[in-house]
Amino acid sequence: MEWETYKWQGKRLGSVGEVMTGGVYKCGYCRGTGFTLRTNAKCPVCRGKGENRIEGSVVRCAFCRGSGVGHSGSTVTCTCCKGKGVIPVKEPVELCPKCRGTGRSGQLSCINCRGKGVVEVKEKKESIF
């Protein structure tokens, strides 16, 4: 399953499972404007900056698809990425086998990947026999 890609400050926001290096990312909740769309108040996620700084490796939030909004049409921030649109991860990662990268289990976030859409790759221990 592939998602469409977005451009955030000249950086391509990755598809499911694509790891991006840390840096400055456009706020998912306010879409980089610094203000909430409905009330025109300062964005509670980025505090009006329009961007979020995240160090290390990140993936686009599978639960909200990078929008930062918990449910379509609502004003509640995504519970998985806290409205940022991206989630820090430890490499290497692979698509979540339980939700197949959607980050969802019905209306709730996937218990296995916690809405990320990816899980850490478990190293297989080699058997001597």
C-alpha cells in the first residue's frame, strides 16, 4: 500500500515506512500557517511557528496520514503524532504486519505499531543446530 507524497519545506514527506532524517518539518496540524484553520488562533502544536523540529529519524504518521488531525473534520490533534504529522523512530524499520502500514485497527490506532505504520526490525537469532 502506498500513500501519496507531499512536499514540506522542499522535503518530500515519505510514503509508508520511508524513513526521513530529522530536521525541521512543516506542522501537520496547522499546515505550516502557524494558526488553526477554524478559529484562526495560534496553533497549539507548533505555537505559531508553523514548523516542528524533530531530531533523528522520523516517519510520516500513518494514523493521520501526516495531517496532524485525529479524525477528519475534527479539531482534535492526532493522538499518535501529537499533531506534528511525523513520528520519531529507531532504524531499521519495516511495515507493521498487523495493520499493513495503515496505523489503524478500525477507528483506533494499531496496538502493534501505535499508529506509526512501521515497527522496528527484530534481529533473528541464528540457531547453532
